[in-house]
Amino acid sequence: MTTKGFGFLPVAAVAAALALASATTACEGDRASQDGTNPGEGPDNPPDEDGGREEIAHHSIDLGEEGSEVWDEELLGEAPRADLSIVDEGADVTSFELDVTGFGGDEFFLATAHVGPCEGDPEDIGDLYEGDQDDQEEDDQDTEEAPESETHQGAVMIQLGTDAEGNGTGQIQIDGEVDGDDIGSMVISADPTSGSEQPDPEDGEPVACMDVELES
């Protein structure tokens, strides 16, 4: 008796086909396992790195101690303290983050970077820090007059509000790197323009100041 015309394969041929299919599935499973693409699993990729973030400086000080000044105690609570972090975010971006504790509750403040250290009266601290002046001069050559909204384009101006306990945090990112000789202090003022997209550091009364030292 023959199998001709019935479409059946010989037993040996069926066994060989099943063995080949099993081997192929096993190989694909091994490859999938190595790639981390088995059902229910994601690719086995390494975690993303932090993008090259590097802390440039970190300053913490009890306001009123050496290296700081207090000009208006009425807007400060008991044991006022300021904590400043300056971080190189990579891609030519620098971030400034200021935390305060022991300040007046439910108040708004504006912290600005200045070129001089804290000493004496607010007018003795020096000009407002306004970033890399060389880069700004090159930009100014392309326009006859900079718009008013860009007069403090490279300045560090951190707006922050305090909670009922007098704690607050503010942050700003600026383009460019910071040279160690550029910034000497951070002045904290009352902020009558709280929430404004274009805060004016000359509108608020200076409250306190902390020295900032960066390595050149």
C-alpha cells in the first residue's frame, strides 16, 4: 500500500520537520532573550546618564554671619538661612537654585547675582551680574538697539515665595557658563513685582546678602 494521492508525508519526514521547527524556535528564543524582547520584557538598555551635570558651587550660610549682610530684619524670621547651588547642566546651560528658611512667612523675594561681595550698604556691592559680556556684545552688533525686555538678558534673577513657615525655593537657568571672577554675591530683596515675567531688581528693597565664591 502506498501514500500516493492522499497527501501524507512519510513518518520519517514528519519527524525531521518537527525537529527542525523545534530547533528554529529555540534559536529565536535565545536571540529574543539576549535582546530583552521576550513577551512582558523591555529592551535591556543601560540607564540614561545624567547628561554631564556638574555642581560648580554650593553655599549655605546663616544670614548675619561673616560672609553675609542683613539690612531689613522685619522681613526675616528667626535664624534666617540661605542655601545656593550652582550647577553646570551641560549644553552651555547653568542653573541657580536658592533655598531659604527662617524668612518671613507668605512673602515674595527676588534674589539677584552681583559682581561684588557683601560689604556695607547695598549700593556698595557692585553692578548686577549680566552673564558673558563678550557674547552679548557680539549679539548687540546684529541689532541697532536691544529691546527693553532684554536689558537683563544674562542676569541671574531668582523669584521665590515663602510658605507660612518662612521656607521657599526658587530656580533659574541661564545660557552660558559662569566664570569664577564674574559673581561675588547674591542679594535677596523684597519683590513687589512677584510673578512678573520681567522682574526689576531696582523695584525691591534689599533685605539680605550672601557672598558667593566660585573657582576660576
